Amino acid sequence: MQRENKPKLLNRLNRIEGQVRGIARMVDEDRYCIDIMTQLQAVRAALTKVETELMREHIDHCVASAVASGDPEEQRLKADELVTLLQRSMR
């Protein structure tokens, strides 16, 4: 992971953590179900953004490094990792 991106990702994750705590409070306070589900969708969208940034980071650095190395085994490993990750996300 690039050092300059780490604080941005950690900041996003901290905000998501706060959102989840807020949702727990909403459940505890018996808030309206639609309001809770709306907040859950917002958390899911925020997590998707973090996931997208991490994927971009992985491709830009880890995968690009494997391609530049010219090592077919390392290239296959990185490609297999991506395929496995994408298969898991489709479930």
C-alpha cells in the first residue's frame, strides 16, 4: 500500500466505524426500520469505496510490479488472486 493513501483509507474506515456505531444506537433506540436500512446502505456504499481504492492500489502496485518483474509465476499468482477475489465478490 502506498504510504500517501493509507491516511485517507484509515480516515474513511474510521468514519464507517462511527456510522456503524450510530446504526447500533438507532437499533437500540427502536428507530424506524427504513431509516436504519438507509444507514446500512450508506455503510455498504462507503465500504465499497474503500474496497475499490484498495483494489486500485493493488493493481497499480502489486500487479504492476509482478508484470514488470517478468516472472511468469509471480504474474500468474497475482492474476489468480484477482480472479479469486472477484469470484468471492460475486457471491
